[in-house]
Amino acid sequence: MQGRKRNAPARIKVDDLAVSMNEIIHSMAQEEPLDCSSYQGLRFDLPFLQYEVNFYPSLGGQIESLNRNLPWYTQKHAANMLGISVKWYRAHLTGEREFTLDNLARWSILTGFPAHLPLMNTRYYSLLQHSELNFWNAQTLRLYAEVSRLPEYRFRTWLACLYSFRNFSEVHAYRADHALVDIISHGNYDSIKEHYLGTVCSNMAVIRETCGFSVDEIVEAMQISREYYLSLESGDKPLKASDVIRFSLCTGIPMIKWASGTLYKRIRERHDARLNSIHLICKNLNKDEFEKILAFSQAYIGCASEFPGV
């Protein structure tokens, strides 16, 4: 007797996956008004050339220092994370190549570290609007380096254990977007890249139009050519880290606000919520207590890796 013919399972095309991811990105990227309330007029008095002496070597050195907190870190792994070769990665660390906004955004959401942290050893850091930035101590950052890649349900379980250790009554201090699924990994950052960078560039034009200054005025304030600025605003040239900082300082509008309406901003907000919850755990810990928490966290990660379905 001839067996019943089974229908072959539908094959998912790569193009279909790309369309699905684009749908996710656009559905999760919210319509968000661009906040230009901090604008109080353009600044024309900033000595950018002085601030940018050794800027990129300092930036690269700080990124390397932060990366060494990551349990999985090697230069090869970090280069793959940034989508560049090991040779180029090393050139970025020494300042031979310039970090772009894309490099910093990718690094920030894949490591969990805030994008402003690499600026700490640069001359620009003292000029940034510190009221707009979150600050966490070294213990918080070290502990988050261990657990930043945990999926949401495992992170919440780990957090509940540590809140119990610290005798916190509830995990109510952790507020993250439950709808924000764990879609960011080494393989799919590129899916949000185009939307993120396109939005940031168009937001430059929105800021300029909303605040009422001309192209000639902003290029004078930023001390760059008109042609170069227009190539940034149109997205024809990649935004370098120094370009982003110059525009932010000239307008007084913090860098994170440029990302309004992007999935990158929502992911960054989730990382920040996690960091804030860990900061509560690390607050007033002595060295021995921190080492115990770190050891527990490493054991937890090991169990999660050995029993991924649990």
C-alpha cells in the first residue's frame, strides 16, 4: 500500500527572513518626536582641533580597556563583532583608523556598554552634558560584562537570586520593555543598521530645521566645509565619532536624542535598565561580597550554557 504523500515543509527564503526582520524593526521603532528643547543657540567658540589631539587613540584605548572586562573577549572576536578585520580593529585601537558612529553603536548594543564610556579619556568628556548621561561604578560594569548576553528570562532569574542575596524585597526596580525580544546578536545587528543610520542622518536635518539655523551657520560652528556637512546629512559619508560630538556640542542636543524613533535607542534603554538594576546590587558592596557575587554569576552563566533548554 502506497503511503500517504506528505506535504514538504515550506522553505523559508533568505529574502523572506530579511523582510520579516525589517517588519520587526519598523514595528518596534516607535514614532517619537525629536526633543530639541536643550537648544539655546549655536556655539561658535569651541576649539575642536585642541580637543581632538590624540582623540582617536584615546577612544580606541578606552574601548580596548572596557572590552577586557568581557569574559569572551579576544581581538579576533571583537573584530568580528564590529564587522571588520583584526588588522583594521587594531588600527582603530591605535587611532590609525577613525571610529564611526556605526562602529560605536554596534559596539554599544553588542557589549551592553554605553556609547559615551569610550569618551572618558578624551578631552571632550568634560564638555558633555553629564545630566543626560548615566554613570555606573566599575563593579557594575564588570558584573554586567558577565551577564549582558543573557536572554531576558535568564537575566530576570539571575537578578532575583542576587536581589535575594542583598535582601531586597522585590525585583520591582528592574523595568525593561517586555515586548523587546532578544533579537540582537552577532548575526543580526546589520538588520537594524540601515534604519538606525538613516534615521540619525535625517534627524540632523530635522534638528537644523526645527532649531532654525542654516547650513552655513552649522558648518561655521562645526568648522567643516559645507560640502562635507551635506554629505553627512544625506548619508553619503559615514558619520565619524568626532562629527557626532561636534554637532552635539554646537547645538547642545545630546547624542542619544538623535536616535529617537530607532530600535537602537530602545535596545540601549533596555541595557541601561539592566545596568541600573545591577547598580543597586553593587551599591555599598565590599570587595569580598563583590567577588562572591561575581563567582556566583560566572557559575550561573556556566550552568545556562551547559543546560540551554532549562
